[in-house]
Amino acid sequence: MDPVEILLNQDKIIPYYRPIISADTQLVTGYEVSAFFQEQDGTIQNLDWFFKDPSIPEEYLLEIINHVIHSSLNYYLNNKISANLLFKYEAKILYKDRGENLIELLQSYSERNLNLNKIVIQIKDEFSYDELESIEKVFQYMKSFGIKIAIDDTGEQNGNLERLALLKPNIIKVDAGFLNDEDLPHLFPDVHHSLSLFARKIGASLMFKGINTYNQLNYAWRNGGQFYQGNFLHRPEPHFVDINCCKAKLEKHFQLFINHERKKVKAQLQLTKNIHRLFKSILQTVDIDQNYDDLILHIGKKCSDFAFRVYVCNDMGIQVSADAIKLKDGTWELVQNERMKNWSWRPFFFENIARMNLEKKGILSDLYTDIERYELIRTYSYPISDDLFIFLDIPYDYLFEQEGLL
């Protein structure tokens, strides 16, 4: 399609509204506006390509953006909608005019009582580092009117935490669409769970878009997504869909998610309890002050059904034993390479040491990828004294065979 045709036939541009659903209420909390074009034969074409075409002059982009915003706001106010309205906007235009065009446009609706607290402006972080300080001031200026800022496609381009910390958006948007079913649930969760925690620290909400499958919805739910979008929930429409359109569906899926997570927690607690009971019985029969290598070999053999590596660290993170390693034939041997290495740099090391000393019991770790074996494992750690701790690594094969441990 020729861009000129679009510019000359702006009356054929139709705003579509994709619902944004809140995890809190399972209700539609807002609508993202996208531009579509009705061709002569009646077919409808998405105009995303128009805004991505670098050959189209900025003044033409701005003309179409303004048209879409005006059309949407008139429809929004005529229907007396109270939900949020999210507009996609060009980062380069926003930077160049410091947001003046956009703010002037929105303020022109003040006589019709447009609540700017309901307006969200979504941009992609395409700024150079030299531009960040200036655009951050533009964001502050826009926020002073109540306008919210959403950063789109976080993680795809320049979307690191340092930049987000400076820009302080109200919404951090992540595309779940790049997650294939075979990637779930273990390839990306740690990244987005960390992003969820970071969003909380800067007062932002995490929104997952591109949710097209059940697994992608589950992924968004498990990784702190407060808002959801995607065809699995509802396709964009040329009108505002009912706010209850996804409530029954989400309630049903959330219940399934919760039941599954309960089973996982129960299985992990049961495994922790079983290993704790076994360790207590083993340690009653040995002298923990004996040679640490003899101790880990003894423990490894007793735990051979579910362990592949055992070692001892002190409360400073220094490994004071060798590694007891289970071989393919089921026998155990000592490997000296790791002795005296310091593992205190590992996340949560000292927190777990403090917990074990306080609670006087072992801890089962989250799933993580073992660097040497390059497979998902869990580690069970147990205090054998105030300053000595046994670490026992559990292989993927065992976790896979037990329901709820992956």
C-alpha cells in the first residue's frame, strides 16, 4: 500500500482497541489503540508497518498519529469510558519537540473533561545515552499532568535496568510472544522475575503483551505480570469490549495455576522433609569432625538415589572439602578441583546461611542451571554446625521423575 494513499484518505483510518486486563480484578482496565486502514474492497489492514517505515517523513507520521489520537479521544469521551487509554507514540518525535505537540493535543480536550490520569503514552526506548537525561525530563513534565509512560519491548533493544531506573516509566512492557512453548517454563523466568522485582522498586507495573497461548499466560502470571494483552485473551476490536469479557476465563485459568503451584510447593516441602529426616539419621551415626572428604563420601552413598554431588562449605563461603561426585556406574569418587574455592558471591548465599543457623534445618533451592552439567538442578543445603554446611546437588533426571519438582 502506498503511504500517500493513507495520508489522502485519513477518513478510512479506523482505531482498534486491544483490551488490557488487570490480574488484580480480571477486568479490562484499559485499551491500547492501534491504527487500521479500510481498503476499497473492505479489507482491513494493520498500519503498524506505516509507523515502522524509516522512509516516511516525521511530519507525515505525526499527522497520522494526531489523527488517530483525535479519533480515539472523541470516541472515548462520547462513550464516557472510565478505563485507561494507551497510545503508541514515536520516540524521535517526542524527543525532538519535548512532548509539546502531544501535551497540547491532549490539553485541547480539557473542556470535555478528559482525565489525563487515564492516558498512557507508550514508546520504545530508542534513545542514545546522550539523549536519556533530556527525555527523562520530558517524562517528568508529562507526568506532572498525570500522563503515564509505558516503555515497550523491554529487553529487546537497550532495555537494561540502568536505563529503566533513569527513565522511571509507570509501565514496563514485555513481549511474551517470543516465548515458544518448548522454551517454557525454564528458559527466561529468572530474567523476567528479576524485572518484576525491579519494577516494584521503581514503582512501575509489569505488562505482558503478545499472550497467544495458555503457557504464555501462565508464564506472565508466574513472573509478576500485573497487566496482560494478547489474542489468547481477546483480539483488538473497532469498539470498546465489555470490561468483563475475560473475567470468567481468567478466573478459571488462575485457579488451575494456583492448584499447580500448590502441588509444586507441597512436593518441594515433602522432599525437603524427607532429606532432612535422612540427614538427621545419617549424622547421628558419623563424627562430623572427622575428615570432611570421608563425610561427604558417606553421605553421597547414603543419598545416591537422588544426589550426584556433595560438598562442605564454611560460613564464609569457603569450600573445605573436595567434591564427592557420583559416576555413571553409580560409584562415588572425590574430585579435588573445587577445594578452597569461595562461593560467597553466589546470590542468597549468606541469606541461606543465616536462615539455616536460625531455623536449624535444611533449605531446598529454586531450580537453576548447573554450569558444569548444563542442566536444571536443585541444591539441598543443611547445617551440620554453626559454621559448617553440607550442600547436596539433585540432578534433573530425579526432579523430572518426581511430580511438582520442576
